[in-house]
Amino acid sequence: AKSWIMVQHFEGVPKPEDFKLIERELPPLKDGEVLLESDFLSVDPYMRPYSKTLLKDGDIMIGSQVARVIESKNPAFPVGGDYVGYAGWTTHFISDGKGLNALPSNWPDHVPKSLALGAVGMPGLTAYFGLLEICKPKEGDIVMVNSAAGAVGSLVGQIAKIKGCKVVGSAGTDDKLTFLKEIGFDEVFNYKTVSSLAEVLKKASPEGYDCFFDNVGGKFADAVLQQMKDFGRVAVCGAISIYNDSVPSTGPYIQPYILFKQLRMEGFLPARWDNQKAEGEKQLLEWVAEGKLKYHEHITNGFVNMPAGFMGMLRGENTGKAIIRI
Ligand code: NDP
């Protein structure tokens, strides 16, 4: 098996020398075990903050994959079966079956299996439950989502449109804005080139925002919170603008807005809805198969390029879900 290890904990922005490719011989299978080969691997923002707490120097990088059983000593996991695993950045791994999740049985042939790491996987469930359960959008609500052209954001905007909302999205390149318009966003802006976030937010929705799905945190979130309508709902999904900070950030200083606008602001992890996961996956797969939910994948080819794919995603090179194809 080839695997990528994290040589040392990241200081600031991850660098190529923080990663090392190793090769290991895997032991023969014991009864009850299976050998899997990764076809697609996921690179996600959470790997940056979670590496701090979950990994020691020299550990294999954390992460999930869509992998195929290539040898089996467990009748419940036959050769050829596709599963989502959480074995980290590795081409092959041995499993006793625990933690392997079969792709939904009604997976249509024309839907790429890599979507089990994207629109029909963790990012899809994050968008689905985070928007519907935390933001609780009603028809006619105005929804703001940042990092809108990414894996989660692009789905949040489309689900909000399915629910009859007006959707405003931001992203870091003009090509991403074009993509957002194509998938149905009503108003879009490039947060890197606007002179004032407050002004552009006001212009996009003069009456303010009912829902804010925050993928970015930091100053961006502060700006949106000031534009919320009374009783607005804020889903704190991510804080990518501060994951690379070496010095912990302070703030926010917007408590008066939360108070006087009587906002509800709540962080969440999709695992909270594990008991409804099958229902979420079924709905997402249905929307994808019907073409109601458009997906875009940013594919990096070759396991050898996995760190580059990860660092590129953190820099904003991806439109849609960042995936590594072996
Ligand atoms: P994306 O596909 O959105 O990729 C990350 C994107 O973040 C980049 O493409 C870039 O786009 C944007 N970005 C990078 N730096 C900044 C910055 N300083 N300010 C604003 N945008 C920035 O990733 P995901 O969709 O997988 O994740 C989006 C967010 O959701 C992350 O914060 C992630 O941690 C969070 N998340 C949370 C989960 C949960 O359980 N709560 C689960 C999954 C994701 P651009 O060109 O627009 O800058």
C-alpha cells in the first residue's frame, strides 16, 4: 500500500514538505477481513483543523475514500463491492468491515461513485441537514452562503432554491460566479474583489437575510451577521478563513447584533443526524439523478498528487468537490 503521512504538524498553510509518501507491505488477510483498493479519495477542509487533534507526527493523513473490495475473507463484503471507508490517505487497506459503508443499493449507473464523497456523501449531508435543520428556510426566505462554489456551498444554494428561497452566494473567482449563476444562484459576488462586504451584502439583499449558512467564519461572518433580519438563523458550518491561523483568533465582536436581532446561531456536525442519514442520502441521490441538484467535481489525477490537491483546495482551486482519482 502507498500512503501519505503527515511528517510534522502544520504550521500555518500546509506545505509540500509536511507530507511524505511511504510504501508498506500489508499482511495476509485473516478470517473476517477484506482488502480494499481506493478508487477515489476525498480532500476536505476539516483535515486541516482535525489533524491538530487527531494526528501525531508521522501518522497517515486522515480521510475517506470510495474503495473496492479486491480480496475477501468476509462473506458480508464480497469482491467487487464498493464502500466508503475512513482509512486515510492510502491506496490499499485491510478492514474487518467495521466502518465500511456500502453505497446506497439504488445507485444509478450514470451517477459517478465519487459522489459518495461529495453530493451524496458527507458534504451533501452537511448541506442538507445544516440548511434544513439549522437554518430552517421557508419559502421566500433570503439565504446567504459563502464559499458557495465549493462542495457544501454549491449544494446549500441549490437545496435552498428547491425550497423556494432567494439565494445569495460568494466565491473567490469570477469563473466560480459564472458557475453559481448556472446552478441557479440569484445574486453572486467575488469576495476578493469587492471593496466592502457590507455594501455588496446590502446591495444583494437590501432587506437583509433570513438565513446564513457560514462556511468561512472570521470577518466575513461578522459582516453577514450585521445584515441579518430579526430572528435570522445562522448555521455555523465551517471557518475556513481561520483554519490556517497559528495564533488563535479572537472575537467575534458582533454579540450586540445577535442580541438585538434575536438571532439563533448554531454550530453543527452532520453526525448529529446519523439516524436520518439514509433518508438524507436517498433524497440527495434522487435530486442528483433527476438533475435537480447539479454537481461539479474538481478532480486531481494520481495518488502522487494528493497533497497538491489538498493544498490547492485550501487555496480555492476547486469548483465543487475536490476529489483525488487514483
Ligand atoms: P470547499 O469545496 O468549499 O473548498 C474550500 C473553499 O474554501 C475553497 O475552494 C475556497 O474557495 C474557500 N476559501 C479558502 N480560503 C478562504 C478564505 N480565507 N475566505 C473565504 N473562502 C475561502 O470545501 P467544503 O465544501 O468541503 O467545506 C466548506 C466549509 O464547510 C469548510 O469550512 C468546512 O470546514 C466546512 N464543513 C463543515 C462540516 C461540518 O461537519 N460542519 C462538514 C463539511 C464541511 P474561494 O475561491 O471561494 O475562496
